[in-house]
Amino acid sequence: MKMGKHELGQRLILHIGLGVVFGYTVLHPASVVIHSLSEGDMISYTASMLAAFGGEHVQMASYFSIIGAAFGLLIGLNTHRQAILNSRLKLLSVTDELTGLYNRRFIMQSIIRDVQRAERYGDDLSLLMIDIDHFKQFNDIHGHPPGDRLLKQFSDRLRAMARKTDIVARYGGEEFLILLPNTSKAVAAHLAERIRREIETYPFELRENQPDGKVTVSIGCAQFDATCQSDIHGFIKAADECLYRAKSDGRNQICC
């Protein structure tokens, strides 16, 4: 989760404050005791500690408080940097490198979680399986770099059209999944049609060499039903079979 500037400021202030306390209550008294021992002063340890907080040591106390504050700031910045690195590593582990969408591993884990929830609470759960029509032809004509750019542009469009609660992932190659929690098949089909129309009319680079001069998609749409889909594989298979029918019936269409 990304940390806001306000939260970062609060955490840095906390670390600086703790550093000041550490410098004043630990470093400063310790330095006074060490100084007393080095000077051969036989004053007791407790007396030295108490003397450290006397008026004659105000300047030294301020000095060590500043050291503690600087130390706290460094720890706070390092902790923040480490949190950013950990967050980036976590993000890289669940996203597809080319498209920036979630990867297959993450979407499978999400499907398992949401199927279990749908079974337990009876919530609606739908799945869209999307395939770019004639993508192999596009790659054969233009090569892989333009094909990668098309996949990236296409992924950006999917992300823009999906709702905040939807999970959009690259399933593999030119196939994509959108998991729609708390969504009936009718609502999922409506979203699928909106995606189909948007992709058909979007000015993708080099689209003129595709059939009819446009990039299109075929979409399979399925709603989870515990009575006939015993596990996630049955759920995914239902969407996959719908996608197969959509492509067999001529492409650029939806099958539910």
C-alpha cells in the first residue's frame, strides 16, 4: 500500500522524537558517566546519572538530543525506503511484466478466494475470459515489438474500463481474465459488451492490417454456480467454453 506524504511526515516526526528522547535520556547521561570515570571522579554511578540532568549539562544534553534526532531521522528514512522496496517486490511478484496487469498466479489465487466466498455466502461471482482476435496474424505481419505494444495498449484499455472491485489479469499470451465479485452474469455481460465495443472502435496502432481494419475481441462470460461447477477449474472451464463458442461463431462477439 502506498504511503501518503502526510503519513510519511508523521512517521518521520515519531522517529525524530524517539531519537531526541534516546539522545537525552541514554546517550547524554552515559557520556557524563564515562567522562566522570575517565577523570577519576569516584562519584557513584547513580549520582553521575542524576548530575547529567543538572543545569550545568544543558548544552551537552542539547548536543546529544540533536544527535539522537539525526539518528532517528536516518532510521525513519531507511525504514521508509525498506517499506517501498518491499512493496515494489510484492507488486512485481503478482503483476505481468509487459502489461502491468495482475499475473496468472495472482488471478488464480483470487478466483480460489472468491469462489470459496461465493460458496459460503451465496454471493454472485462472474468471470470474463477475453481473447484478442487474429493476434497471431498481427504478430506475423508486424513482428513481436508491435505485438507487445498492442498488448500493452489493450491492457490499458481493460484496466480503464474495469470497476475498482474487478480484478484484471493477463492469463497468458493474448488471453485475459476479469474476475467480477458480487456480479451477476447479466451485469458481467453488459460490461463485456462495453469492452467489445470500446476495443472495436479504439484506434490501435497498425489496426488497418487486421480483418475489417480493426482490432476486435471475443469474450466468454460465466457466472459461478456451485451446483454444476464443483471447483475453480469448472468455473474457468465454463468461461473458456463460452470463449471458444464466441470465436467459433465468427469472433468479435460475446458468449455467456
